[in-house]
Amino acid sequence: MSIDNKPASRRKPLLIIATLIFIAIGVIYALWWLLYAAHFEETDNAYVHGNLVQVTSQIPGTVVAIGADETDRVKRGTQLITLDASDTDLALRRAQATLAQSLRQTRTIFVQNDALEADIAVRKADIERAQADLTKAQSDLKRRQTLAHSGGVSGEEILHAQTAVKAAKSGLAQAQAALAVSQAKLETNRALTANTTVEKHPDVQLAADKLREALLASSRTRIPAPVDGMVAQRSVQVGQHVAPGSPLMTIVPLNQLWVEANFKEGQLQRMKTGQKATLTADIYGSDVTYHGYVQGLAAGTGSSFSLLPAQNASGNWIKVVQRVPVRIVLDPKEIAEHPLRVGLSMQVEVDLNDPGEEDIKAARQAADASSLSTSVFDATNDQADAMIARITKENSGS
């Protein structure tokens, strides 16, 4: 009996020790969960996203040159595609000539105003002389008619005096008509030039706008890169006739990327904007760690915005745990040191502790830094202004 009891007596302490070990592991895990793990949420359903800037044509045309291809890095303003500019250059030269002609015609109208004012003064002087001639002729006729009763003046002289009166009246009428014509012309010209100058005349402004349109169309035959980035999805070919709005290639700004982490709905209760995030990319493994901030949670789950949303009210229903995209902005310096590509898989861990004001501010600054804008198309306005100023100087006489 003593021999049989020895194994049992040894087994009991071992079971107690094993139980204590498991209890200790459970306590340690519980403490680890309460003190650390409960303040983090992680997912491997996360991918790199970025802006896909489409390069399109704004005018129809035939492609004559392509300046960049797939995987090429381009700077903002680099000429990517060139269209045939024969028609647009011709329209631009025609618009330049139209503006010059409009300036000269408008300037002529302003000059005519001064000439018509001088002509009106002359016409008024002519009327005064014609009126004086008529008065004199009428006085001579009246005097001769008085002398005719005494026989001191012949009938022929009276006839000449009557003819002189008729001629004076005719001259006065002609002078008055000429004055009326000049005044009408002056009023017309004044109506065309009232409250304006040669440069600001409506006809000149209209011609200038036509020139801007022609220059804009001419500049659009050279399609620049709107942002810095890498060329992708090039579909355009030399000789191809493109229509406005047709996608020709895509530029991806690889220095402005973010991560969309698709967390389960049960993981979002404590997630807020500004919380810190730690990320690793499958392309580099755990050796490279990225840091970012939660920019915000999407307005709905992925299924809500799908092409064919689920109709859970029809047929049999099976509950599926939904995921909500969470956008996480990355540190541009870390992206520069270890470049990423759109679509790469990421492992994301979010610190659920309440973010401080500095964290929220940093998240907003990072989000603002990822916004895009371009000024490559502004140069056309400056070029148009310079061209209009040159043509105006050459044709306005100023």
C-alpha cells in the first residue's frame, strides 16, 4: 500500500504547482489587459491610399508628343502631353489682329469727337455769317423796293436784290443743315465713348476677352503636370485624337499618402480624432515603424457605399460584423525615408487614450499638409495680360 501511494502523493503537488502557474498567467494577462492592451485597438485590414490625380485634356486635339511614361517622377508644371496647335495658333493670331483693329477704330472715334467739336464751331460761325448775309440782302431789297416807287431803282436791280435774298436764305439753310449733321455725329460718338477710355471701351474689352480665350485654348495644347508625383495608368498614345475630359494618365503624389484602417464596429467606441497610431508595412516588416494620427472616421460602413448595398430586409438574414474606414495621416518625413505605394498592406495599432490638444493640432496640420492645390494654370492669365498690354500700347497711340 505504501508503494502505491507514492505516485499519488507526488502528483498532487505537481497539480497544485501547475494550477498556481495557470492562475499566475491569468492574473498577469488580466493585469496586462487592464493596464495596456485595453487602451489599444489594432487591425491588419488596412491599406495605403493616396490622391490619384487624373491628367485630362481641356480641348479636343491630336497628340503629337508625350513627355512622361509609367513610373516616371515628374515635377509640377512639367509638360506631359503636347497637342497639335495649328488651329489654336491661327485663332490666336486672328484674335490679336482683331484687338489691334478694335483699338484703332475706337481711337478714331475719340479723335473724331475733337474734330467734330471744331467743325461745329466752324459751322456756327458759318451760320452767323449766313445770317448776316441774309439780313444785309433783305435790307438791300427793302431799300430798293422803297426807291422803286420813285423810279430811282430799276426793276432789274430789284430782281438782283430778290435773288440775293434767296441765295442768302439757301446759304443759311445749308449752314444750319451742316451744323445739324455735325451735331448728330458728335452725339452719336459721345454715346459710343461716354464714361470710358480707349482701353476700357466695350469693343476693346470684348476683343481682349476673345484674345484671352484664344490664348487659353493655345496654352491648353500643352498639358502640364498639376502636382509632383509618379506617373501611372498612361493610356494616351502619339497620334491619338483626344476629347475634352478623357483620362490620359494619372499622377500619384507619393509624398502625400494616408492609411485607411477598416476597424470592426465593436472597436470604434473609444476611437477619436487626434489619437496616435503606430503602423508597420508588410513591404518593410516590423523593422520600420510609422507614426500617425487618426484624422477621422468615415460617415458609414464600406457596405453602405458599395455599388450594390445589402438589402437586409429581404430573405434570410445573417448578421455580418461591419467595418468602418478610419483615416490615419502619416508623417511625411517617415514616408520620405521609407517610401510607400498606394494599395500596400499595413498593420495599424491605435492608442485609445484621450488625445491632447497638441495631438489634435498635429492631426489637423498633417491633414492640411495632405491637401492638394495647383497654380500651373495661372501663368496663362499673366501672359494674356502682358500680350494685351503690348498690343494696346502699339495701337492706342499712348
